[in-house]
Amino acid sequence: MLQSRIAAALDEKMATDEVRSLLEIHLKTPGKVSVYYDALSKCLINGHVVFTAMWSWWAFIGGPWYFFYRKMYKPGLIMLGISILLCFVPIPFGSAIICVAAAIMAKYLYCKKFVSDLEIAGYPEKSGSEISRSLGVLGGYNSWAIWAGVIVNIIILLAALAAVLIGSVFSIIGLSNLILGLSNLPEV
């Protein structure tokens, strides 16, 4: 119930610059404030944060690493777990489905985190400086997530390339044995 009270307070102040400044403190990337402000205005309905499908290219490309970057650890761990599971359980287009799901849910999940972090920060009861200090710690981003995502994706790409090359080598050996007739040699 507390989050809906905070969402209601935000809903009332959406037309003011206060929400934009809170988002700027929380995001720590001023260039993204308008993107997430628009997302928040779509998600806030009658004082509640309601799921609204929106697209995020960063989440589509980054997958679980986007969520770690934005300090949304639970969705990041869930997506990473599902991605690892898909390595062992072949589901047609499984990775694409995960990327699309991440892209559709990312902004909504960020809006939920923002409202939750406002609750933890004591909005609107505490002073502006106390809220700003708390939002600065709770929000922001993790630079390590970018590097982790790049490194893991390079490792996966190299492993896939190695598998293709090894498969090609064995195919060539098998083909050359067939052409040379080595596979039909009598056993000694």
C-alpha cells in the first residue's frame, strides 16, 4: 500500500519539475531523464504503477546485463538463469524470446524500482536533501555490468566460432576420407 501512496504522490506531481529532478538523481544519466519520464508517465495510472509494454533497445541488446547495469538485480539474475537454462534445454528461438521479453519489460521494471527506491528514501516525508542522498545511493548504474556483458558475450561468440570451426574440420576430414576411399579400407 505504501508504494501506491508514493505512486499517487508522484502522479500528482508529474507536471512539475520535481519528478524530473528525482529521476535525474536516481538515473545519474541526465540524457536519459526524458526517456524514463515518459515511461513513468505511461506506467503511473490512478496512483499505481501498472505494467505497460514499452520497448528498450538497450535491454533487447544487453539482456540480463541491462538489468545489472540499472541495479535491478532480481530481474537480472532471473534472466541470466533462464539464459543459462536455454543453453541446456533447446527451445526454438528461446534466446530471441528472452531478448524481446527483456526489451518489453525493462522500462516498467525500472519505474517499479524508482518508486520502490523513493519509498526507501522516505519520499515525500523526508527533506529533499535526505531523499536526494538516498536516491543517489539506491539508483545510478553499475559500469562493471557493461564490461561483464561484453566479456561474457565475447567468450560465447568465441566458443560458438570454435564449435563451428571444429565441426568444419571434422566435416572436411570425413569428406576427404570419403573421396579418397579411406573409410572403406579393409581392417587389418
